[in-house]
Amino acid sequence: MRIVLFVLLCVILVKSEPLKTVRAAGATFPQDVYQSWSSAYFSENPNVFVDYEPTGSTTGKKRIVNGTDVVFAGSDSSLSDEQYAEVPDLQVNFKSIIVF
């Protein structure tokens, strides 16, 4: 029985794709929304995990401009012209949450 379970586990591990983590950081305000979206996406795509760190807008923008370790940053303000000039191929300004 143990051998059968071990073989089954090995087959599952070999056939499953590795977990991919999408790292992001930034504003604290949208954290709950991003967490909800991440959970919903993960339930449909169990090999992709979105890890959003609520570090604050300034830190998120610094990390995306520096190319540190994030693929998107949440912020309540746009990058400055100088920041855009530092990273000309950076795609930004997607309004994900609008509050009235």
C-alpha cells in the first residue's frame, strides 16, 4: 500500500507544473481587492500565485522603477516624468480601483 501511494505521489509531482509566483507591491488601500482577485485567479489557475505586499505607494513605485522584484505596483499616484524616463518600456497607469 505504501509503495502504491509513493508511486502515485511521484506521478502527481512529475505531471504537475511548478508554482509560479507573480510578485507585486504598493498601496495599502487596494490590498483587500488584490487579495480577493488573487484568490479567485489561483482557484482557476493553481500554478500561479499572486503575492501582493502592501508596502505603500512610494515603495511600490520605487521597486517597479528599480526592477527589484515586482512585476506590478499599486499606487494612488502616477509615476513622475523622470521615473518614466528611467524605465521607458514600463507600462503603467491602469486604473484598477476607483473610489467616489
